Amino acid sequence: MTTPTFPSKCLAFHGPMLYEAKPLRIYDPEANKTYTRATSSDVTTPPIKNGVPQDLPKEFYPVNSKQTAASTAFDSSPSAASDKNDKKQKLVYFIHYKGWKSTWDEWVSDERVLAWNEENLRTQKELRQMALAASNKKKFIHLDVDGPILSDLSVEPSSGSNGGNGHADSGASGQSQDHSNSGTSGASGKRRESSIKDDFGSNTRATKRSKAYDNDTDREDDFIRKQEVSLSVPDQLKALLVDDWEFVTKEHQVVPLPREVTVADILEAYAKVAGASRPVGTAEYEIFTEVISGIKHYFDRALGNILLYRFERQQYLNIRKKFPGVPMSEIYGPEHLLRLFVSLPALIAQTNMDQQSVAALREHLEECLRFMLKYRSKFFLKEYENTSPHYEAMSRGT
């Protein structure tokens, strides 16, 4: 076989999606020889034994190698042998995904690598569009508190809704539903799930934009599962979320504002503590500061749309009038910041972030949650404040 050529770039499957990649090494099982990209002098090449790279997965070993003979001793079916022969006689590529860390570099079979041309670029675009359309069908926030508390962002507004912007126009039409779900303080975990869903998660802008999507293939559900973003929330913080929900929706209390410890204060303190281990000027430090800035920006944008219970709407309107032009991150505190963190999985799933970026972001978010957990006694309120009869009447729109 002739010496294989190294394309400047190609497309490679990672999961259901196609990403831009570059082959760094090519292994030819037929010739039992490894070829290294001429410009890859900066890449550490593992040693080669009997012609086989030591980091090559066993599934790609040549059929005549000792390793292959041992691995196939327990699978002697004709079909399995045929499949392995077909696979191992093809070129195997060690690729680097553009924009990803080198830890994601991997050996892939010939079937996962496509040439960089217009037809395959169209396929890449179609896969992205399909994944985005499928992920918009349903977004879930998973939070295990006596079972999963589900916030379904694709629920259509009820017939009694006036179709206004988020919770801002949910006044009288949504208040009766709020009280009907806030029955007794001894509600079960299942009742809590339903109530939190109704009070907090089912009336967002995403709700109004959502459309019924044809459920005609199982592939869509596969995309949805791949698009989900899991975030590990410490149990103590989960308990604070439930207390927060009960204070507002059952006790009809609110967080006193402005908070002594604001979202901006918490993020600033976190930046000082966690940023000390990240040298200034490095890429790691730049990403760290960008994440913190992004959290603050998301909070200011999301608060009035998806982070308030109905009973808090009037307080929010009062605060906006009292402090015009002041960012809400400088008024609200950790109680609402924690609500943002459990809402972020659904928000992230609506972006075009690749898996590597999502994984890096998740690490930063979970580190910030651990910081909030460590100082929770200083950050979080133990008691909320009561509201006046006038406020309750205003919150009901009466």
C-alpha cells in the first residue's frame, strides 16, 4: 500500500455530531506501520512495539498480531471474525479535534473520518440543525430532592395565560394556580415536584416559543439525551432550595432586599479565592474570569424571566422602580443565584457549545457551588421576611 497522505483538516464523528479535526498519526494495519504527520514535532509519540503503537486500542490491532490472536480466542464466530478482519484492514487515524484539549485526541476508525468537502460540510450542518431542533423539543433540569424536581421548559402556556413576557404578566391569571398548588406545609416530595414546576419553571419565554414537535423517530430522543447537561448540586444546597421554595410559595414570605451579601459580592469573593491558583495572563485564568463574568451577565438577564416565583413578582417590580439602572446582581443574593445554577443546564443545552466547552464550564460551575456550600452559613438567610396584606393583595392583582 502506498504511503497515506495527511489532509490539512477533515471531519470526524464524535457521538452523533461531526467536528473539524486534524490527523496527527495514521496506522496501516495491512502494512503494520505507523505514519506521523511531518509537522507534528510537538506531539509526543508513544513507543511502537512489533509495529503497533502502544496507545492503539486493541480493537484496531492487525488480525495477524499476537495481541489480536489472544483477544479473539473467546470469539470464534464466523461473523465476528469477518467483521474484525474488515475493520482491521482499514486505516486507523489518531486525530485532534480543533479547539479541544489534547486529552480528547483519540484513535478512530476509517468510518468516523470524512473528507473536508462541500457535501460532508452540508452533512455536518444538517446534523447540527437536527440536534438543535430535537433539543428544543424538551429541556429538563434534574435535581434530586425527594425525587427529581422537573422543570419542563417546553410546556405550552395554559389557556388562562395572557401570553405576556415570562412571569412579568402572570399576575392575576397565575395566582389562583399558585395557591392551589401551595396546599399544606406537609406536602409529599411528589407534591413538591408538581408545585415547584408550576410556580417556578413552566412559564418562561422558552415556554411561549415552544411548538409541538413531531415525535416520529427515536433518534430525536437520543439527541435530547446527549444534549442534557448534568450539574452536581451538593445535598445541603438542595435542601436550601426546598426551604426557599416553601418560604415563598407556602409561607408567603420573601427575601429582604437589597441583600447584605449580593450575587456580585459572592462572585467577587469566589474570584479572589479560586483565582489565586490560576496565574494571571494564562488561558486558564482568562477562561475563569470569563465564566464569572458570564454568570453575572446570565443572572442579570435571567432574573426577571425565569428565576422568580409568582409571589415575588411584585417585589421585583418595586425594586426596579426603587433602584433604576442598578444591576440585579447587586441587589439580589445567593438564594436567587442558586436558582440560576439549577436552571443553567437547560440554558446551556440551548446553545451550540461543544462537549469539551460544556465539560469545562460544568467544572467551573460545580467549583463555584462548592464555594457557596463552604460559606453557606455566611451567605444564606435563615429566615425570610413577612409581607403586608397590601403586598399580598398587589401580588394577586386585586
